[in-house]
Amino acid sequence: MTEAELVADLYRQSAFSAAILGGFAMTFLSVLLGLVSERSRTLVVVTGAMATAAVLLVVATLSSTLLVLSVQQFSLGFQYAEWPASLFRTKLIAESALFTGITGLLAGIGLSGFIRGRLTGIITALPSMAGVTLLLLVFVPTF
């Protein structure tokens, strides 16, 4: 496997993960929008988090797919300084959108329990906060 194939596979996996998580965020969002009878501030915040996550994960999917095509076409490797500026910008957008989208998804999941009650909110918030903390440990050193 060449370096360009390895880089392309990295972004192929990112696109796949973003697509799956984006679909989950859209499904969660559609369920929330079906709760028309509820009018709580928490519902509005969770809906906003899920809408943001869904949109950013779609952006991550499409930009990662563009990177797969470009990396293969130009035989680009991990020497990002040699990448065209437009592709490097696309790389930054893809990675930032993926990270922010996943964080928004976890925030929405964590806050969603508060729609039902305080105890349920705490139960959903704790694993969500643990997930965000672990994601920060994974993603921040890569930026």
C-alpha cells in the first residue's frame, strides 16, 4: 500500500464515520422535532446541538470524500506542506467539522435526558462528558 493510498483510506474512513454519525444525528433531530407539544428550553438547546451536529457531519462527509478523490488523483502523502492550499483548507474543514460534529452529537445526547427530568439528565450527561473528554485527548494533539 502506497502512502497516497494510506492517506486516501484515512479520509475514506473519516467520511464513512461522519456519514453514519450524521445519519444518527438527523434521526435524533427528527424525533426531537416531533415533540411539538414540548416547549422547554432544554428541548431547544438539544435540538440546536443535534441540528449543528447533523450539518457539520454532512460537511465532514462531503469534504472527506473530496479529499479521498484529490489525494488519489494527485498522489498526496502525509507531507501536508506540499499539499495545494485549497486541499489543505479542505483537510482542516473536514477534521474540524468531524470533531465539532461529534462533540455536538455527544452534547445533544448528554443534554437530552434533561428533557425527561433531572436524574435522567445526569445519567445521560455523565457518559457524554466522559466521551467528550476522551475525544479531546484524542483530537487536540492532532491539530
